[in-house]
Amino acid sequence: MNFTIEGPQFKTCAVCTPILRSLPDWFGLEDAIQYYSSEMDNLPTFLACESGQVHGFLSLKQHNP
């Protein structure tokens, strides 16, 4: 597969939340998924895409200066 990286982008909840839900061993708590989803809309997010489909993402959150 040849992936392209797109971003940074904001307001990516709609494409990233299904990826979180597809990984229940890592993101199995509904409250956590909702929290991450609401946070990522305001975070710079890079999308890993192939043939127009998003296969992964990286959202960046700075906790300290």
C-alpha cells in the first residue's frame, strides 16, 4: 500500500471516530471514545490515506510548553 499523509487538519472527528471504534482492545470505553472524538476536532490531525480512504490518523496535543 502507498499511503499519503494529509494535514494538519481540524474537524476530523467524522473520519477518525470510526477508526477508534474499530480498535476495541485499545479504545473500548464509550466515554473515552466520546472524549477523544470531541478533543480531536480542535487538535491538528494528520490522516494516513490510501485511494481516498482514511486508514489511520495522528492527533497532536501539547500538554506542556
